[in-house]
Amino acid sequence: MPDKRLKINDRIAARIIGGETVIVGLDDNTMNILNDVGTFIWERVDAGKTLREIISEICAEYEVDEKTAKHDTETFVGEMLSKKIFLESDD
């Protein structure tokens, strides 16, 4: 999973407000709000970064060890995939 690239579902509307990302599903009108770390990941997924790159940047930005960053990022990404907010990229 670390070399995987994701993309943001184009059926999602999102805005970053005060460091948090507000996400609305256009098909089901569900709303999710991401905290600053979730927004950090969101921005990097949007930029086309691999999970490995995202985890490395989280370690540097938040001074967290790699094992914790990897676990937390993969858990978050799994939730976003299950909600179809993130999709697996074909790239």
C-alpha cells in the first residue's frame, strides 16, 4: 500500500475552512469534516503524492515516528476509501 496513489472522488465537493476540510458527497449529501492532519493528507492526495510520500511528510511535519504515521495514515485512508471519498488511482 505505501506506493499506492489515490485520487479524490469527483462526486465530492470540498472546501478548506480554517484549516479543516469540509466534504460533501454530491450523491448522498453526507458531510465529513477533516481535522488538520486529515486536511494535510487530503492536500497531498490531491497533489498526486504516494502514501509513502505522505507518510514521510507527516513524520516531518508532526514529529511522529514512522510506525505511528503509517498506521494512522492507512487507517484514515481506509475510512476515506470505504466512504468513496478517496478512490484508488489508475496511475
